[in-house]
Amino acid sequence: MNLMVRKPKPLVQFGETPVLATPSAKKLSPDSPALSVLTDFTQVAPQSIAADTPISDAHLKMRHGGVRLLFVIDRDAHCIGVLTSKEVIGTRRINLAMQQRQLDREEITAEMIMTPWEKLSAMPMEHLASLSIQDLIFSMESFTEQHLLVTEHNAEGALSVRGLISVTDIQNAIGKGASSKVPNTVVPMANSFADICQVITGHDL
């Protein structure tokens, strides 16, 4: 029986200092589909943290992961809410938790200052699919959060979080140019969807 002889492919040595390939930046405009700025959890795994994690550790995870939102998971692996950098860096919720529970700051956990599910708002995937980025911003003109959760029903009919959209991602995707209505206008580190909408409609922040 004849066996095919496979010759190993030759390797090469670096003859010069290489550069690293990086993903091409998305070149989007306000008229691009809103789906273009969705962080899709079927493609990118969401980052989460245990409910009893100290807030200092949560902050470190955000910094190391380059994210500003973590999903909070309880001991039964259920997602019970979200924790954003606003809560971790700010003092209002932390001080309130310390006073109510008579605890030191080091004892405050993610669950104590997170936003629980019943206080969150979201947009259905089918609604998002019909919008441009600019349409999305206009529809969110009173939304004072930095992240929008996007939901859909899975194959079993259960409601699931499909992904999220952040204000920062929108700013980066459209090159921080607000819109054709306001040429050369730059969105100065908007803190919410409402901030971006103010710039696009011609109002100062």
C-alpha cells in the first residue's frame, strides 16, 4: 500500500522587525445601520462578575477587560443585574450601601450597588434592525445611560439579552462626527445617548 509522503512546510525566520496586523476600523456614518454598532453576544462573549465580588475587584476587571459594563451573576448562575463604571467609580450608591449596611467600603460588593433587572430598559432586536445609527440616537434622546441592552427571544421562546450598544462605540464608529446636519461637530466624550442627541440636534452639551 502506497502512503503519501507529506513534507513539512518550511518555516521562516524573521529578517526584520515585524508589525502586528490589526482589525480595520469600521468606517460608519450616522446613516449606517444601527446593527453596525451592536456588540453581539453570539459573536463576543459578555463579561460578567460574581455578585459577591468586591467593587475594587470589579473595577480592576473593567480596566483590564477594557469594558464599562459587567453582568452580575448569582450563585445559581442567574444574571441578576448589571454593574457599570459609573456605579463603581461614583460615590452615591457606594456611600448609600455603606450607610444602610454599616459596612466599610472594602466590604461593598457588586450586588449591593448594581442596577437590578427590574430597573433596566432594553430595545428589541427587531426594532433595532429597522434603525440607522442616527435614528437610534434620536429615538434615545431622553435616555441618560451609557449602554443600551438589546433583547430577543431565543429558540425556546425565552427572553434573552442578545447584545448591547455603548455610547463610546457609537462615537468611535462614526469618527466622532455628529451628523451632516452639524458638519465637523465633535461629540466631546458624551456620557449618555441624550448627550450625543444634543450635539446632533445642534445644542451645546
